[in-house]
Amino acid sequence: MKDPIRDSFKRTKRIITRPGKKGGGSAPTPPGRGLVNQIILALVIFFILVSVYSFFTGLASDKQKISLSELAHDISQGQVTDVKVSGDNLNIKYLDGSEKVSQKEVNTALTTTLKNYNVSADALNKVKVDVESDTGALYWFASLAPIILPIMFILFFLWFISRQVKGAGMQAFTFGQSKARLTNPNDRNSRVTFKDVAGAKEAKEELREIVDFLKNPKKFLDIGARIPKGILLMGAPGTGKTLLARAVAGEAGVSFFSISGSEFVEMFVGVGASRVRDLFDMAKKAAPAIIFVDEIDAVGRVRGTGVGGGNDEREQTLNQILVELDGFEPNEKVIVMAATNRPDVLDPALLRPGRFDRRVTLDMPDRKDREEILAIHARKKPFAEDVNLNLIAERTPGFSGADLYSLMNEGAILAARENRTTIAQYDLIRSIEKVILGPERRSHILSKKEKELTAYHEAGHALVASVLPYADPVHKITIIARGRALGYVFKLPLEESKLQSKKEFLDDIAVGLGGYVVEKMIYDDISTGPSNDLQVATALARDMVTKYGMSEKLGPIALESAGGKPLFGAGVGEKEYSERVSAEIDAEVSAIMNDAMKKAESIVKDHRKVLDAIAEKLIDVETIEQKEFEELLIAHSIKPKKKKDIEHQK
Ligand code: ADP
Ligand code: MG
Ligand code: ZN
């Protein structure tokens, strides 16, 4: 049953999958109106057929019809000259030349019937009886028509309807077809190359080999090298995985089929798998080609562990991907690339040699990379003289490529909104905060008390951050609401590093509690304001204990995988540690939190005057920049952090 259905998908597919063309050749009529028209047409044809039929069957009906007993009577009277028998129909001719019709009894000879009506043999002999052959075409038609015509009509109608569905409502028959988007290698406009990807040096190096193979496969095959079939791009969201995959296709000048993992999985069982088959078939035809499966974790999760329905479908799809990967001939010039930001949840079967065995990691861009990315997105944008991308890069640690792209875009929007023709440095600086926290909400009016509370809260964060040696120095404090935050302290590390130490974490947690501590101390009450601070700080403390082995009591042990979910293969909700350890973790976390709170409390008590000064200034001007803030600190004999200090301390 399965194959004919698939065949019908195949047939109908051709019209839709051709890349670059929407709809296809046989421009179908809109489904609603077309259907009505066709039904009307079918009905008209039906009525024509019916009237033709009744014309034939009713041919004789213009002659007077008489009963058999009348016929017998007329024959006995000697008035009848001729009786023509065709089937059961009798055509009777009279002496006076008139004609009448009648019907004889079925399966009984006419003479027998007449004899039963007491017609004498003499009288009968005077009548000429003609029996017409039963095999006459008209006879057959007349007798079969009542059965055949309705059947024909029904078949005809069904045929019409099905044609209708195929023509307009094509989707009903095409859900098995792959939804891949094809990027034509010869399309110069949308072509992406390595030049469009900044940073990511190692990744590009690694992928250059693939480009080389796609361009010149013979070189590799001749020497017996096995070319990787699958390449997995891993990296945080927005680090340019999709972009890089496109760039590989652009560099090699091959067809690029892209589809996202979630598009494979749809409601109908078996469809994901058939899409995979389709996609690979298409790519093989277009070889050399790259198939790009974006967000493969949507289908490639560890099998048999998910919760909820739809897993069979996912597993079938995954299995089909594995089958296709295995089924590649070594000289088939199709390479599968996949991207994910959750490599930890992928099924191990996907990662074994011969499948996605090449793994390319994309890191968050460092400062130099950020500057390059900014430069790429600065192309074609008019900038004022004062723009310094280096400075923007410095102020955006933790920004991904996508964030930087949106920063540049926001800058341009700001400039355009203020009717300027060039983008200024100030636009870009404002955009940094907008990207981080959402747009400013100047219209959000704080009551006098709210404003004071927010000022003290933020001042608390800023003060603790300035006093603790391992916390990042404060760049800016504001109590202008932005996004969901009522105010915030903008901190920047003195230098970027990939590693963070336990001391830094502990100071960060204390800074996070700065606002909470101040509210508690000054108002002897706690608002809902610090709830997010508490969440962030608690999560950090928990990670210290369960992931980084930074707890004295539990020692060097990773109780949770990097993704925060239980380690590989473990079922949902299954913990890998006992209840006792679980209790110890909780105890450790709350110990860290309490220590941090004490630290913050003592700082706030010791520097109460500075706190008041910061808060008052905030209430007054609402935003304090780094320079003013440092002056304020110096005035209260706190030394602002400088680069060399921290190096000294380390
Ligand atoms: P991902 O797929 O990793 O989530 P994308 O490739 O979709 O991220 O990146 C989104 C956008 O961010 C890209 O279209 C591009 O404009 C920008 N971008 C990301 N990384 C880079 C980079 N290294 N160089 C230039 N632009 C980048
Ligand atoms: Mg992507
Ligand atoms: Zn806060």
C-alpha cells in the first residue's frame, strides 16, 4: 500500500519542487470556485446522458399502448395483420394501417400467451409474427443502460473530483516531498563566501579542505582518501553556523540544499523519513552539492528518551538520515553539513565515524573578531567621521555575530529616525544597550518612592562591584527603564578571558546580591525587584557546585553535564546522584549565597556614605557614566580599578 502512494507523491512533486519557481506550470484554478464550476459541468453532462437514455427507451411511447387481453381480442376479431416481437416489446399493425404497442409476458412465447387468452388457431394463422433477434445492439443498450449509466456517471464524477484535488489542492498529495530550499551556485547576488564571515579562523581552515574536495574531488579520490560525509557545525546561537555553511557552498560553487531539522518532522507519520529520502535523491542528482540540515538537534536527539508524543516519527527521520549517510558511495560528491547549538543532546549514532565525524566548533567572537564582524556589516553603510569600531568591539564582550549585526542595524535605524544621513558613534553606543536589554522606556514613570528605591538598588550593585577586587568594573549606571529592567548597572571586564575563576564567581554573586542587601538594610523590606538578581546568582552558585567542582565539601565532581540536563543517555528526570548528595548540593548552594550576602552587607555598611552619594546622584541625573562614577569613588577614597591593578592582583 505504501509504494503506490509514494509514487503518486513523486509524480506530483515535480511541479512544485523546481527551485525558484512558485506554483509550477499548470497554474491551477483557485480551489473554491474551480470545484463548483466542475461540479456544475458534471451535472450538465449527467442530465444530457439521462435525456439521451430516456429518448432511446421511450422511443415507442408515442404509439398507443394496449394490454395483452386487448391484443388477443383484436386478433380474434381478425383486425391485426402483423406483430413484430423484439424482446418483450410487441409492435402491432392493424388492418386499417394504425400501429400500437404492447408488452408480452417475460419468458413465454407469444403464441402460448395468446392461446391462453383463447385465441383460435385460425385467427392466429392470419397474423404474421416476426421475431427480431435478441442480440440487437439497441436491445443490449436498452437493457444494460439502466445499470451501466449510473455507474459510469459515478466513476466520471469521482474522476472529476480527484482531478480537481490534484490540480488545486496539490498540498494534500505533496506532504512527503522535501521542503529544502536550493541556492543556485550561479546566483551572484545571494552568494556568500568566506569573505563574508569574519573571525572563525580554525573553522574556516577546516572547511577549506571540504571546499577543496568539492572543487577537485579527483585529487582526493585518486590517492584513496575518504572524504568526510558529514560535518557538524557546533556553536552558540548567532555565531554564524548557517552563514558559514552557506559560505562553503559559495566558495565551492555547488548547489546548496538547506532544510531545518524541525521541517523534517511533521504531523504525519513517515513524512519526515520520506522527506529525507527525497532530499538526498535531489542532492545526488544535483551533485556536487551540499545538504545543510540546520538545527539538527530537533531530529537528532538521543533516541528513546524524549517525553511526549511524536517520538516515533523523530526516530524514523533520524534513522533515515543515518541510512542515507551510510548509503553514500564514496565517490558521490554530496556532503552533509549540520548545525546545532546543543551537541550534547545529539544521538551518539550520528557522531560515529562515517557519519557526522567532522566537528567544527564556532566560538563566540573575541574582540578582534568582533571588530571584523562589525566591519563586514559596516559595508554599504554611511558613517560619520567619529565612528570607531574598535571601541564598539571593546564594549561588546559576549556579543555574538548576530548581536553585532543587529547592533549595526539598530544604529542605522536610530540615525534614520533622527533624519541624519550618516551613522554616528553615539548611535552605535546607544544600540549596544538596546541590543542587550531592549529599547529604553523613558515613558515609564516611576513614582518618587520607586525611583528612590531603584536608585539605591542599583547603587548597591555598583558599590559592591567597585569594592570587590575580582568583580568587573562599572561602566555605567542608569535608572531609566529598559526592556523589563527598571534600572541596571553596566559592567565590563577589564580584559576578556575565556576562563573564569572561583574568586570571580564569588564576587559576581556578591555583586548580584548588592541590590537585595541594600533594599533590606535601608527599607527593612524587600521588593519584587531583585527576584531576577536572585535567580541569576543562585544559578551561578549551583553551577559552581555541580558543574565546576568549586565546592570544598563536594570536591572535584561534575554532577551535571554542560547543557544543564542529565548526562548522555540518562532518562528524563533521572538524577545521577543520590538524595544525600542532592541535599548536600542544596546546603552548599545556600552556604555560598549566605557568604556572598554577608560580604555584600559588610561592604554596604562600611561605605554607607558612598552608597548615599551614588543614589542621590542617580535620582538627580538618572544616568552616571564611567568617568563621573570614578570621580565619585575617588572623592570617597575608593580607588577605581585599572587594568594594571587587576594584573597585579592576579
Ligand atoms: P547561527 O546559525 O549560528 O545561529 P547565523 O549564521 O544565522 O547564526 O548568524 C546570523 C547572522 O549574524 C548572520 O546572518 C550574519 O549577518 C551575522 N554573523 C554571525 N556570525 C558572523 C561572522 N562570523 N561574520 C559576519 N557575520 C556574522
Ligand atoms: Mg542558524
Ligand atoms: Zn538588581
